Amino acid sequence: MNTHSELLKIDLTTFFLSISSAAFMGLGVVPPPEGGEPHVDLELARQNIDLLELMHEKTRGNRTSEEDKLIEQLLFETRMKYIEKQKK
């Protein structure tokens, strides 16, 4: 059985996914956690993409190959969606 502290444990993968989720929320791709319709907030999206970029830089050399692939993929997807939304 999991204890409360085990349930709250966060790893780098979970952290990257959390940041990207906030970016996708700002891009209007996913609805806000409080419910309602998704809406575009490019400032929120940009802040979270910047945070992903910061984590990409600061964790270099300390990530597993899976974490490397994940953050690269998340950066690519969020950047492309940001550019797409910015053009609209």
C-alpha cells in the first residue's frame, strides 16, 4: 500500500509533463483544471515553454535517455503549437 508521501513523490518526467500541460493549457489545447472551455493565453504558454527550456538547459547531463527524448519532444510540440497559435 502506498503511503501519502509516496503518492506525492515527483520525478523529472512528471515535472516536465506538468510544465508542458500548463503550456498546452495556455495554448488552448486542453481545458483548465477547474473546468470550462479551453482558451488561449499566449503569455501563460510562453512562460511555461520558457520554463521547459530552462529545465532543458539546467538538467543537461543529468537526464536519462528517456527524459532527454521526452523533454525534446515536449519542447518541439509546445513550440510548434505556440507558433501556430501566434499566427492566428
